[in-house]
Amino acid sequence: MFIDYESPKTTSKTVWFNGETEDGKKFTIVSNWDEWDDWTANSSDLMWDGEEGTEEESQEIIHEFLNEMNG
């Protein structure tokens, strides 16, 4: 039997991205990537650390994230 451990292929992954708003509110985006859809995230994938932001702030953060990651 042979298993090629030297050349694995990543087809999907989940990554946590930490961030902070201009006014100091900290958050984490939990985003998924796969080779078919690129990066995906929505406001329910954003977790606030401490002081919560508004739904508008959450949507703005996710919009900026997706624009940056999926170009």
C-alpha cells in the first residue's frame, strides 16, 4: 500500500480571522473556503468579543472581508 503524505490536496478548510473595528470592538470571523465557492461568510459567522456591534457593523465587516478575500 502507498499513501502520498508528501503531496496532500486541500479542497476545503475553516479558518478563524480575528479583527477589530476602528472604535476598538474586537471580533472573530469564522469562514469556510473550498475550491468551488472560494471564501464564504455571513453575519452569523461573526462573533463579538466583549462589546457587541450592530447588525449593520456585522454586515459591513463581512462585506469587506469577502471583497478582500475573493477579490
